[in-house]
Amino acid sequence: MAKAKGTIIVDTEKCKGCEICIEACPPRVIAMSNEVNGKGYHYAYLKEPDGCTGCSNCGIVCPDGVITVYRQKVVMV
């Protein structure tokens, strides 16, 4: 049986901190950084990398398209 494992890359300089991705994330592994980018916005980041399933919900709902999702299948033996 294969299990999905994923990760995301956020373009932190373009993220406006709208938090829509956080609400769209089923495993709730995205959070807002305490730091700010060059425009003064708190940006999204993957706070629990092991919990990401690569579902792509965050990337789909991001209004600025700053989230890239990577997904791979992990074969369970």
C-alpha cells in the first residue's frame, strides 16, 4: 500500500499572509511565520513537514500562486 508524502515551498517574498492556505489544509500543517517579508507581511510556512500529504489544496486556493506543492508516494512494506 502506498501512502502520500508531500511538501510545500512558499515564495515568502510574494506571500501576503492572507491565511487562506491555512484554512484549506486538511492536516493543518501550515502556519504563519512570526517573521515578516520585505513588504512587511507575515508569510505562510510548513510548520509540520512530516504531516504534509501533498494534497495541493493550499496551492489551489492561494490567490497569488506563491505555493508550490511536491508529492511522492511512499511504498509501505
